[in-house]
Amino acid sequence: MTRRYLVQHFVDQHGKYLGLRLLVGEKGLGHKIRNSEVQRPGLALAGYLKGFSPNRLLVMGKQEIQYLQDCEPHVRAKRLEEILSPTTPAVVMARGVRPSKELSALCQKRDIALFSSNFSVTALLSEISFLLLEEFCPTVTLHGALVEVFGVGVVIQGESSVGKSEAALGLIERGHRLISDDVIRIKRKEKSSLVGSGPELTRHLMEIRGIGIINVANLYGAVCVRHDKVIDIVVKLEVWNDGHFYDRVGLDEKFIDILGLSVPFHLLPVKPGRDVVLLLETIALNHRLKEMGYHSAKEFNTKLLERIVRKQRVGVGVAR
């Protein structure tokens, strides 16, 4: 993540959904959230601090408050001092539980934002972890168009004026869905998938030379757009070059690296008379067949080799 992610950012984005209400520590809204891990104090309240990180967002509930109330005042103060560091991003009280006076006072003293929520402890741990994981995913921005074609996430790239947006528009006209045009934000999730989306400012918009900005959702309906999509293949459009050798069989599979993951890559030459939209649909359908274990080029190659072997055997038999 390239920018500083503050508690204030998290509240602005997700505070309403989580029902967060700031109790004390308004200055703590400027604290930086350093990672996606969220924790419950647990054994740290008993003085066992091994494995406890003061840099994580804390979630507390009724059990923690009751335990602290059962402690001697000096023990209670010591335990709170140990788990609440100046680097603690924030503390969230679950199920609307009222924090103790000592907890509120220490958060106020150390400028730690203290929130209340009606969510349960389990729900808060799950939801906040998921939201922060989304925020801290490795991210990259690519230039191109992202379209869902027969359920396949297709990134269309190429030099300026090669026809990326026009190809995407042709796919949309045939009933496929636009995710983003011109700028694609890609996040790597769960170390195994890439999810692409578009900037909020240009969402559902396309720039077509000679026409200008169009709103795809308004022109073709909401069914022709979606917010994000897993990226399955990348297709680069290139002006046809007679001096370039283009693969005619498909045995030589190419891949491109995006955020450490290999994505199938296709180079598609463009010239007058070639139906680029139809070719993009064919690439998407062929990719689905490969995912199902059917590889047309490999099957053709196998049949060709078998026929060659049979002819060689026949030739040897005739020679004898």
C-alpha cells in the first residue's frame, strides 16, 4: 500500500457499516494503521505479553471489562498500560459495552481513538480483518480495458489508438460486461487471484474518440457493468506487422507476470477485415475450455503425431 492509511480513513470508509461511535480520543483518528491484523487482548490482560503486538487494532468486549473490574486497581492500571501503546491504532468496544473509567482515561491520555459498536466481538474481528485485508492487498495500476467475456475476466491492452475501447464497446454491445476502461486497479487477494476494478471517478464510463465520454450503464443498462472481476487472461492488441511471426497453432503458451502471479497472455494482431470482437470472444471461450482440461492445440498435435507414427510404421512394413 503506497499511502498512509489512518484510523480516520477507516472510519470514513467503514464506520457507518460497523456502527462505530467515537467515545474518546479524537486526536487518535490521525494514528496510522500499519497492518491488517486485529486482535483481542486475551492472555495479555493476565500479563502474558509474548506474541502480543501493540501495533494492532484492539477489540474488547464484556469479558475483558469484567476481568479488569475483578483486578486490584494497581493491577488493572498496569495491565492497561501494557496493552495500550502510543502506537495502538484504536480500540473498539463490542456490543455497546461501556469501557471502564481507567480505559477511557488512558485512551484519552495517549490519544488513542476509543469506539463503541453493536457488533459482537467475533463479528468485529471477522469484519475488520476482512476490510483491512482488502486495504492492504498488494496493488498495481495497468492501462487498458477490463471486460467480462463469457464469465472470463479479459484485460485488453495495446498502444494508444489501436482500438482497445472500441473492442471493449463491441463486446458490451454483444452483451458482455465492462469493469473498467483506460485505468485498471488490480489487487492480489489471498495470494492466488488478481481482482481488477476501476477508479470511482470513471466507473462505468468510456472514452471513444470522435464521440467523447459515454456512460455504459445508462446506454446499455446496469446488466452490462460490474464493479470488479477476477483477471483470467491478458490480450494485447497490436497493429498487424507482416515481418512479425504470429503463432498459428497455440502450443506455445505465453504468460505475463502481475504482482507475482502468472496470467495467460495473448498477442492479437489487428488489421482491417479482422473481427477483433469475435476473436476476443473466441480467446475467452478457448480459455474456458483449457480450464476444463480440453486443449485444442495439444489435442491436434497429439493426433498429428499419432498419424505420423502410423504412416512411418506402414512405410516400414512396405519396405520389408
